[in-house]
Amino acid sequence: MKAWRLATRSWTRGLRAGRLTVLMIALTVAVAAITTVGFFIDRVSASVAREAAGVLAADLKIRADDPLNPEYLAEAERQGLATGQVANFPTVVLFGDASQLASLYAVSDGYPLRGQVRIADELESVAYAATGGPPPGSVWVEAGLLARLGANVGSRLSVGARELAVERVLKHRPDQSMGFDTFAPSLLMNLADLESTELVRPGSRVGWAQPFAGEPPEGEGFRNWPQE
């Protein structure tokens, strides 16, 4: 009892003297500062993760020289992940007597899984975010390619054995890299039209990419699945 009385008297004296008030204020400020810093770090981490996903146009992307193993697609579906497919290779595009090397990107429905494709209705029109990729039978083409071919929106370009209409001007792809393929302007088409172009044959140098997107913990589970 004496110890409790002594502690109570000491606490009362410290409170009256203002020492405990200063200590409580200091503790409050310290806790608030730590909480604010933790919240800020979480926001920055989430922002960086979103930006990284935008660069890939997905949360995870597997690249290969051949279409992806069906086992991966089955596992992704089992884990509830969204997925797609992208084929990329350089090819010559024709318009009348003009020809130009282009980087062809054939994308499945739902592209991109992360980020935004920005397109314009005309060469000088304001760009806006697209919902999905180009529909079958049409292409979205960078302005540089249109200028070199002397084509415009509405023109029909020969892509391999297929003629495809220029529906929109392609302004930006979220997975647009700074590699060698950027030396040739991009042409975005629907993956469903790729076979009819007859450009993909045995020995063709086609790069295949399989993007995946999902919310944790599903995405992390799929990332670690091949090692399990």
C-alpha cells in the first residue's frame, strides 16, 4: 500500500509540476509521427507497385519464344488471375506503293491488364484512354508509321496476307519499352487476326508474352507456384 501511495503522490506532483504533461505530449507526437511515416511509406510502396505494373501492363509477365505452357494458364485460372497474350515481331507494312518496317503487337481481348493504352481519332486529335485493344479487322498505328506510309485513319494497310483498316492513332502503350524495337513505330492489332496474316510460320522469330494480373495473395501464389 505504501508503494502505491508513494507512486500516486509522485504522479500527482509530476502532473502538477507539468513534467508528466510534457512527457505525454512528447509521446503523443512520437506515436503520431511514426504512424504518419508508416502510412506515407505504405502509400509510396503502393504507388511504386502500380507504376511498375503499368510498365509491364500486368502484375507479372512471362516471355518466351513459343506460346505459354497450358499448365501455367490452367494454374492462373485456378487462382483467379486475369490473363492475356501478346505476340510481337518486326514486319513490313504496305500501303499502296509505300512500305515501312513496323513493330507489330498482336494482343488478346482485355489488353492491357494494367495501365492504359492512349489513342486518338485523328493525327492531330487529343489522346484519350482506350477501353481494351483494337477490334478484329482493324489496327491502331503510331503517327510516325502513318506519316512514312502517307496513310491516315481509315486507310487500309497490308499486313502480310491481310488488309486491315486503320481505326485509331496509337499514342501510347503502357508496356512500351526503350529497347531496339522502338526504332520501328508500333502497330497494334487484335490477336484473332494474326493467323490470317500468314506471318507466323515455322522458324518465325516471334516473341510471346503472357501477362497476368490479380490481387494479392493470389498474384504472389502464382509467382511462387513453379518453384513449389
